[in-house]
Amino acid sequence: MGLSAVGFALFGLAILWGAAKIIAAGGDTTLAEEGENVLKNAVIGLILIAIATTLSGILSGNVTIEPLRIIPP
């Protein structure tokens, strides 16, 4: 839980950093591309954090997967 919180905080900082690079680019395409790359990598990192958190919960038994119930019992 603690490592995922650190990961989410770093995700937020990466989003701010990427947005600041795009805003500060001022028409420079290389800086704008660097900002876009930071944003893409941040989203990829967020997806990996979510997958890792879910898998660790499933493997430790804290998360149970139940079949889909269309009609409640």
C-alpha cells in the first residue's frame, strides 16, 4: 500500500512536469515532444502501478474474483 501511494504521488508530479514542459515550450517542437513523452510515460507507469497493486491483492487473498451475476440472488 505504501509503495503504491508513492507511485501515485510520483505520477502526479510527472503529470505536472510534463504539462509544464508543454506550456513552457512556446512553439519549440522538441520541448513539446519531451513533455508529451513525459505524459505518456507517466500514464504507462500508472497502468503498471494499478496492475501490480491488483495482482498483489489477488495473490495475497485480499481481493476475491466472483463470477458475473446478472440477476441478484
